[in-house]
Amino acid sequence: MIEERLYAKSLCHEYNQLHPRNIEERETLIKTLLGKTTDRVLPNKRTILHRFVQGIMQ
């Protein structure tokens, strides 16, 4: 579980370092973190990912 959490943290860090215009790579990282996404998730990805990252970083 610790390795999985560190892996998720590293993906979150990588996501946060991406330029906002790099939408395709950002979406790929979100899908990797969440397993899958739908159209309902991606438009609100900033809020959802922020909550997800907050949970991991605690």
C-alpha cells in the first residue's frame, strides 16, 4: 500500500508540473490516477483531482 501511495503522489506531482494547455497529457494522468473517467469527470477535473490529491497527501 505504501508503494501505491508513493506512486500516486508522484503522478500527482507530475500532473501539477504540466502546463495547463497540455490537456491530453493531463487527461492521461487523471485516467491513470482514477482508473477511468467519464465526460462528467473531465470537465470538473481540477476540483475532483484536487480532492483526490488532498486525500493522498494526508
